[in-house]
Amino acid sequence: MTPMTKWIGGATLGILALLLVGVMAGKAMRPSEPAPVELASVDAPGAPAGATAEATPSPSPTTDDPFVIKRVLPITGPIKYGEWHWDDEGVPDGPLVMTVDLDARVLSVFRGGYEIGATAVMLGTDNHPTPLGVFPILSKERHNVSEKYGDAPMPWTLRLTWDGIAIHGGSEVERGFASHGCIGTPNEFVSRLFAIAKKGDKVIITRGQTTGVGGSLAS
């Protein structure tokens, strides 16, 4: 991963519009929360716990559109399991957009077009996939537990669907583990995200879409 190119998903307005239509056509479902399950193998090997990324100036488009990417974090190489980055120092207020790329297994957080966070995540399996689409945050649950999966703790839950898909902590984001479709995130990262995210903020989930500074997050 270079400072100018990000696995963020939803690189064009047309793609995001199609995803949004698919989401709106989906069925309303009852609340539940899946728990992590072990998977035989996944992508990258484990890595040391993440840290705050040192931001460096990036070229900014001459636009005030808060959904145009103005900065990406200066992260060298692919993000590995256990790795996360967060740097919101000096970033102005603005709309929050989260992107998840299923191929890269990375969640990125943008505020007003500036990337302020990125982390490796745990995703679903072929039998229990993490869905593609554009999802508004439906609810925030600081101390959520899963009644369906033996009261498994899922702290800092940001619920995306009523059938149990969410971003949450309490996960082993390591090689060999997967979820039933949720986006499992390191506690240190998701606690920061939970503190600033609001109901209605959008999460864009795609597969293999890339863009960079000057690209659009709008749908």
C-alpha cells in the first residue's frame, strides 16, 4: 500500500449508486450478532500491534467536497493482521465514511475526505460472507453481547444490518480466524472509531476496488 493509493472500495459514483440500490432492496431482518469461528487459512501472517501513523502532507485536490479524498495515511506495504493506524491530528470536522475492502481485508476511516484510520480486519467465510454494499450505521452498542452465540462479548458494536452484520471489537484478528459475516476489528482501533461514529454514517463494502487522492467517496 502506497501513500497515494488505497484499498477503499467504491471508487466511482456509479459503483456506489448500484451498491446502494442493492442495499435498499434487501430484506429487513431481526437483530443478532455472529461470533468468530476458526478458519483453516486466510491471507497474511500475523504482525505486531498497530500504532499511530505519522502523517505527512499529501497533495490536496482544489475542491471543498468533503467526499473527495484529500489525504491517505503514509502506510508502507500491505497492512498485516494485528496492525492498525490512527492519526486524526489537525483533521477538520466533516462527514465520516468507512470503507472495507474484502480482498485487502482492510477497513479505512475517512473524515471530510482525510483518511484518519486504517486496520486489518477479520471477515466472513464463503458460507457466512461479509456482504457487499453501502450500509448506514443502524445503532451503536458499547457493551453488546451475542445471545445467539453464548453471550460472546462484542464491544463497540456498530450495527450495519438487523440480521447481525456489524463492525465490532472483541475479535481475534489473526491468521486462521474468521467471522460469520461481521467485520472484526482490534479493540484499540474500534474504540476510537466508536467514539466518533454516528447513526447514519456510511460503511462502503467492496471487493478489490482501489482509488487515491482525488477519488470520490460519495454515493
